[in-house]
Amino acid sequence: MELQSIIYPSISLGGLGLIFAIGLGYASQKFAVEEDARISQVRGALPGANCGGCGYPGCDGFAKAVVEGEAPIDGCPVGGQECADNLANIMGVEVGESIKKVAKVICNGDNDKCKGKYDYYGVDDCLTASMLGGGDKACNYSCLGFGTCVKACQFDAIEITEGRIAKINPEKCTACGKCIEVCPKDVIVMVPYKQNVVITCNNKEKGRAVRSKCEVGCIACRICVKACPFEAIDFKDNLAFIDYDKCTQCFICVEKCPTGAIEGNLERQKKQTPSS
């Protein structure tokens, strides 16, 4: 009798479970929302980095957004032009040639060139260090060089120099933007991949203040603005900036800048220029 009191309820519960399982299985098929087959095709054409650089939660989110017309065909910073062409082929649309961009640290004020305010012995983290009076460097606009961007980069594209400045390898950078998100000093920006002339200063103080803190800062002399034959350099908030659409990379501004605040990578320029 006791055995029956255990067996019958168990059988009843098992039967109910089986009925519910069959019902759920039928319902899932009956009311299933069919997914556009192109989503899986787009997802398969993506590099799979899941970096979020496209602005969506991973490659799955971006693929769905592309098919639904919410995301641009060339919105994957990792895949570049080849990926954009593949997605355009899947979606049956045309895509123009996009300009590849990479992240760039606009600061060269390392420990030898930028004065210090105090000796820092805290955690090697830029955000933490910046909470203590803006960091240990005299220039409050400088790269602190504690490697927070290095930890955020999934592509091993950033290193910290001996002078404690972050340097980004443009050949490895995928423009995912993670380093820009974590930098508390806003000294990382996107520049065209082929741009070899860049103003590497972000200090918006007046020239005298900049000169007292850093040897390689922009001192607002405007010599570069006057020297540029293509009117590609303008001036705002005590800081020069380059219009990359107008810049021909003639290197005149690099030669004229009295503090070396304009970086010019001539060797890289030569490698990118096809020989005649």
C-alpha cells in the first residue's frame, strides 16, 4: 500500500510533465518567429571580435541591425572594407569605399618632456591616478601612461613606453574604440590610417602655461597655421588642429613647429606611397 502511494503520484507527475513538454514543443513551433536567413549570413561574414566597436552588443547584435536596416553596411571597424563589401553583397546593396581609421594618442609628454607634480605610488590605473589632482604629471591634459588602455585593447595594439606614454600600433589597431572609452584624459582620438602628420597635444591652456609644464606641447604660436599652404590647419581653444580632408602631408608644419608638437612619420609615409 505504501509502495502504491509512492508509485502512482510519481507516474501522475511524470505524465503531466510529458504533456507539458509536448505542449511547449508544439507552442514553440506554432508561434515561433522566423528569423531572416540573412542574419546568419551577415553574422558569418563578420570577423567575430565581439568588440562592440560598431555600437551594438557584439557581432550578433550588429548582424541583426544590418539586416533590419538600423546599422550601416560598413559599420564594423574590425572587418574594414573587405567585410563591408561582403555584407553589401549579402544585402544586395552598394557600398562606397570607406576611409580606414585607427586610434592615435595625441600626447608625447613622457616623463622626460613633461614635468611631474608629485611621486605617485598607487595602483597602475589611469582613472585611479587621475582622481589624485588630475594625475602626477604637471600637464592635466597629458597621457598618464599607466596602461588602462593597454588592458582594454583586445588586439595587442597598445604599449607603454619607458617614458610612460601610450603608443598605438596602427597596423594592429582595429578602431574598436575601447581605448577611447577608458581613457580618463581624452588623449586618444581616431585619425585616418594613412595620416602621418598629427598634432600630438591636447592642452588647451595658454602658451606660457603649456611651456612651463611640457617641452613638446602646443604653445598657441600659430606658426603652423600661417605656414600651411593648403589652409589645412586651424586654431581653437589655444590649440591647433588639422583638417585631414585638406592636409596633403607636405610636412611643412612639422618642420616649422618650434616645440615638436606636430608629429610627422616620414618613413611610414614613404612606405605608403607607391614608387613610380
